[in-house]
Amino acid sequence: MNFPASSVANCEAIFQSSSMIFILSIAATGLLFFFRVRALYHENWYIAGFFFLAWIGLLGGSLTLKFVDDPKNKTPISGFCPGIYVNSLALVTSASIVPIAFDFMVFLAVTWRLFQNAHVTLTLKHGVKVMIFGTFLPAFSKAILQDSQLYFL
């Protein structure tokens, strides 16, 4: 299998721009999900404040990518950037586990709030149907639940 490649004159610019795109995508996605939780829990300032602080933690966790390696000392070898060597444990923890934990907390908060909107007497059987399939929920609530499930998968 061949992978297309082209020569690069400035490795630092490539590394910095790809890092910023990653940080912005994680932060923007997290902010949208914070807005979702904020809309569902509009009357509960404690939950909204907790998720705002969690979003700040998500932003801080994704910002660590900017500080894991310094590509200034790396020179292109025959026109190509050498591999970027990073502390993989720090990178995996901050750039992967933190967003997954944030998404999981948002998913649980959204599911719990929508679970309370079900139009049925809640038994174990009905509760499972509501939380997994969105049965007995209004159409909009079911769409929000399914969207959250799809994103989390």
C-alpha cells in the first residue's frame, strides 16, 4: 500500500497547525455538549457550574498537546518531517481519557434528564426501554437521546 507524501519545508508550522486544529475541535465539540447539558438543566446552577468546570478541564487537557514536544529543534530530513516523539502516557491521558470522561458524564446527565421525561410508570422494564431505545419519550427528547447515544458510540 502506498501513502502519498510530499516534501515539507517547515515542520514546525505543520505540527503547530495540526495541534491547534485538534485543540479547537475538542474544545468546540465539548462546548456544544456543555450547551446541551446547560439547556436540559437550566434551573440547576450546580450542575451547570460543574459541567462548565469540566469543560474548562477538557480545554486544559487538550491544551497539553501544545506542550508535549518542541519541533523547533527538528530539521526536515530530505524534505520530510521526522517523527514527533512525545511522552505518550501524558498525551494519551490528557488528549484521550479527559475527553472520553467528559463525554461520558454529559451522556449520563442527558440520559438521566430525558429519563425523567418518560410518559410511563417507571418500572425496571420500562426504564431500560426508555434509556436504551427512547421508548415512551416525546419525539424531540427521543431525538436528543439517540443523538447523544450516536455521538458517544
